[in-house]
Amino acid sequence: MANVVIQASDLTLAYNNGKNEIIKNANFSIKKGEFVFITGPSGSGKSTLLKSFYGHIKPTHGSLMVGGLDLAKISNSKLQELRTHMGIVFQDYKLVNEWTVAKNVVLPLMIAGYSIDMQHTQAQRLLRHVKLSEYANMYPYELSGGEQQRVGIARALAKNPMLILADEPTGNLDEYSSNVIWDLMENACQQLETTVVVVTHRIPTVFSLQYRHFIIENKGVYEVH
């Protein structure tokens, strides 16, 4: 079980004090280094499930183990610590417009108290990785949507996380930008053995990595083989 990153047992997620069930009695596990797509109709609970993985929504029934910790019972301090081992990529980027691209990338390192030298070195390395080195001193509003999302992915990779969670990361992007994003995520999974979980409306047609596919239907989470 040591290489299991996420383990759901009879997992139920609900809003309104348990009245509005979104996910019911789900059972699945995700291992270290796996790439997982989660699909399903709009409103089926894809984003809700993803939010539960970083503790934004707590289970109302069953257990959800992430990184060996039970998110149904986890303390706030332990949850904050667990989140430092995650990289989260949002559809709307969530970049700070008043900060340079480089500063946005190293935000997780700033929070963790890393030295200025380490931040600078890591920013250079990550921006090179996402092919944005020349944009380091620019601001997010000066970049295209695809470029902003690449900054978001660089930020998600800042602390070499064990887990990357991405919510519709290419939803607003053109085909070229989308392909760049998928390439970056494949590389993170392949080269760093990072577990990657992506919520998306459709799985990309150009995808070379072996992956698993979960679909959410009628409150259940099912693997497609």
C-alpha cells in the first residue's frame, strides 16, 4: 500500500449538511506515478471529487486517504502540511497580476520560507521547463491564456509535488496551447513519477502516456477499461 497516493473507501461527498449527495459510496485507488483522467457530464461531481483530494470538501461518509492521511479526520495543520506536497492547476490560472511571472512561479517556495537564491534558481529552471524563460520579468496580464496556464503549471511543479491536481486545465485554450499543457503534464508524470489527476470534459486525442480513466455517473465513480 506504500505506493498508493489516493485511496477512497465507500466515499460519499455531499453539500448542505449531507442532504445533497454528489458522490456516493465510491471505491478506487490511485498509485504513485499514475496519470488519471476524470470525466463525466457537467454537474456530475468531477470538480467536487477533485476538491476532496486537497481537503476543500470533507467526506460525509467513508474514508479518503491521501498521502497516507485520512481527510475525513485530518487536523487543519496536517492538511496544510499535506497541501505543500501537492500542485494544483486551476482553469482560471489564479495568478497574481501585480507580481512578475517569476514571482508567481515561486509562490509555494515563498510560503515555505525557501531562500531568495533557491527561489531564483527554481524559477529559472521551471520557466525553462515550460519554455517561458524570456517572460520571467513580465506580468500575467501581458501573457496569452496558454502562457498563463504554463506559468500555473510551473508554479504547481515548484516543490516537486507527489501529486498534481488539475481542474479543466485546457478548458479555455486553443489546440496548440492545450497540446503544450498536456506535454508538460506527461513529462511531470514520466520524469518525476508525480501522480497526476486531471478533471476534463474530454481526454486529448494526442496523448502518448498510458493513463487510467474514471467516469462519474449517477453519483458513482467507475473505471473505464
